[in-house]
Amino acid sequence: MNLRDLRYALAVAEHRHFGRAAELCHISQPTLSTQLRKLEEELGVVLFERTNKSVAPTTAGEALLAHARAAVAAADAMLALAHASRDPLRGRLRLGIIPTLAPYLLPLVFGPLRDALPELVIEPWEDVTTALLDRLRSHDLDATLLATETEGADLEARPLFTEPFLAALPPDHPLTARTRVAEDELAADILVLADGHCLRDQALAACGQAGPRAGALRASSLSTLMNMVAAGYGTTLIPGLAAGTARDSGIALRPLQHKAGRHIQLVSRTTFPRRAAIDAIAALIRSRLAPFAEGAAGGDV
């Protein structure tokens, strides 16, 4: 067996579709199918249960694919270490980022990152926190931008900046008369994101809520949440970097009395060999966001 065929098998296991797996592996579907049959013959085990409509790993396949995943990760780590010994600031770097941060932070930092690190090709991957951490630990990502604390000796976090929350209100809401809004005043009609988004739990905690009220909207994206607030459906908390988008939506924004916020950090594996690349990205983001953080500290958002 070889690493190429193990990668093919892992692609099929992830996407549950031969056509999509072949496309991502840059080969034809017949070639992919042929190589997988050869791998199964060599192992003496059927890895996938195939029908006209679906493909799924067999019980034996699940167990063997776990070893394949470890073997591919180890090979990739060897290659990364070899490349890092030559130039850690060169080549691909897969960067995860949470959905409530990506649309607002990436436009601010991607241009400067390209200018400062021209040989580093950053590939962003947007997903919720738990999925990003899973992909980081399985070596599908090299680092990820998060807004929650991480646990485990296998990970290390680089603090970047603190992002304040703002009260987001319909234009005619009674709280718009305030210069600052107490977090618990939003609890009665607060709207939150769906389960899985860290901003959901942070917003509820800031407002002293264990959960959203019965029947309240649970949006799948921050843009949906802001549109519902603009339509008068309720209030919410938004991260400070989204303030411009919120104002464009017709939302009234107010600073919070107790200045609730979230801490953005760049997380990587402790064993990741290209530490210089992660440090360089972290330093640039800190520098780029310093004026924002200073303005937030002074109440100017």
C-alpha cells in the first residue's frame, strides 16, 4: 500500500461520494475506484459498503481508516518539518476561523498578510469552534482563530485582541434612548445564534441567561441575526468588528455598561513545526487590530 491510496480512501470516507472524492484528489472516478479496489485486495478487507446512491465505511473499514488517518498525518508532519527547516514562512498554511469573525477580520488582515508574507499561502476554513478544533487535532488545519479558551496540553494559544460586544437594537427600541445599555436589560427579547456557535453561549452568559426564551429565533448566521433585529424582531449582542455591517443594516448600536466582550486568539498544535509562521501571523493581526482594541478600551466603537 502507499500513502496516495490511503489519501484516496480517506477522501471517500470524508465525502461519502466517489465523484466528489475523485475531484478533490484531482483524478478520475474510475481511477479512484480502481485504486481503492487494489487497496482492499491488498488488505483483504472491504473498506466501503457501496450502493448506487451511497457509500459508507464498513465496520472493519472504520477501524482501518483510523490507522490510515494517523499514517497520513505522520507523513504530512514529516514533510512539514522538512519544509519548515528550509523556510517556515513559505508554502501553504491552513487557517481555521469561526463564522462570527471571518467576514469582519479577514478583509482587514488578508491584504497585509500577503504583503508581509508573500511566500505564505494562507487557506482559510470557516466553521464552528468544535469542528475547527477537531480539524486542528486531526491535522486537517495548521492553526485556527477562536474566541474561546482551549484546553489540552496538545494545543497552545496566542492572544491577539479583545473584541467588545455591543447592544444591537431595532431603531425604535426603548433602549436606544440610553448612552449605555446594561447587559441584563437585553435578556427579555434577546436573539441568539444556533447551538454550536460560541457567540451564542457568550451572549447568553453576558445577559445572565441560561438559554433563549421559548420560541425565540436561533439564527444560523450573524447576518440573519442582524437582519431580524433590524426588522424589530428582538435585540442581540454583536461583536465589535461587525459594527459597520450592523449600522448598514439599520441597527442601533450602544456600548454595554459592563463592557462584556470576547478574547480572540490564534491556536495551534504544540508540535506544529512552523512556529515562526504562526508567530508572524499573530504579530501582524495584533498590529493591525491595535487601533481597534485601543478604541474599544476607550469606549469608542
